[in-house]
Amino acid sequence: RPRLLLFIEDELDVVELYKTAFEHGGFVVESIFTGEEALERVRHFATGRMERPHVIILDIMLPGIPGATVLREARSHKALDNTAIFVLTNYANSKLKAEVDTMRNTKYFLKTDVTPSKLAAAAREILGG
């Protein structure tokens, strides 16, 4: 059964760049582009109306609802405890990073510090290979 990955990012070129690496790593990638879409999707996952992804890649700077709001909503639902969330951002914020570091199954990455292949490897590793 394929590993599902939801990529929440408003820059299409960034999505395409990372999508290729994840697909080569065995993931099926779906992408959405706004905070509103992301929040709605998180709520569908939490209530079981949609199959939850194994990994969510989440940008912080999204149109509409910010990624930090989406992250907090996702982590408030027990049904999403086993979904890994990778915050992937250009927004270096020590307070947000510290908050992410306290969350189970959640990691913080700066886009400037991680290549697509390294992020895909981190996703495979967090899922146990």
C-alpha cells in the first residue's frame, strides 16, 4: 500500500521540486495551496471522512489561514497523532521552532537547510524505512 503525503505549500515550483523527490521515495503526493483548504482537510482527516496521510509537509506562510494555525489544529486531534508533520518554511522563528519541538511526531525544517532528497529520506525514516 502506498504511503500518502499531503504537501501544503502555496508556491507551485516548491511543490514540484519536492514532489519529485517524494515520489522517487515511494510516496503518493497530493498538494493543496491555502490555509483554508489545509484546515478543512485536517478536519476531514480527524473525523475519518478522508483517509489520513502518513506525512504532512506544511509551510507556515500560506495565503489566508497561517500554517501555524493548521499545525495547532492538526495536533489537537488524537486521530492525527500517527501522522508525521514536517514544518517546511523560509520563516526562521525560534519561538515556533521551540513549540514544534514539544509536539509529538513533528519536525521543523528551514527550506534553506534541507534538500528535497534529504526531506524525503527523513520522511521515510520517521515512518520506519
